[in-house]
Amino acid sequence: MTAKAGEKAQKTGDFYCASCSEKVHVEEGDKIPTCPNGHKEFGTRRNEPDNKS
């Protein structure tokens, strides 16, 4: 799963930057922001309320 800054989050969760692993928490329906270091691509999403991962 790859997500990019500016896309709408399909689910609430923590997105982890593909470049530096910084975490960004996003609520379902919100636009995904850039990571704190300015990167725009996220390779991992965790801590979704309906999943145990």
C-alpha cells in the first residue's frame, strides 16, 4: 500500500513515511499531509481501529 500526501485517507490510522519512517496520524476522510520532513510518499499504515496491526 502506497499513499501520497494530498490523497484522502480511506481509513483512520498512522501513516509511515517511505523515505524517513516519520509517523503521521490521519483520520478517515482527511487529506494526508506531508511528513514532518517534507516527504510526500507513505509506504506503511498501522493502528487502524478495525485492525489489530
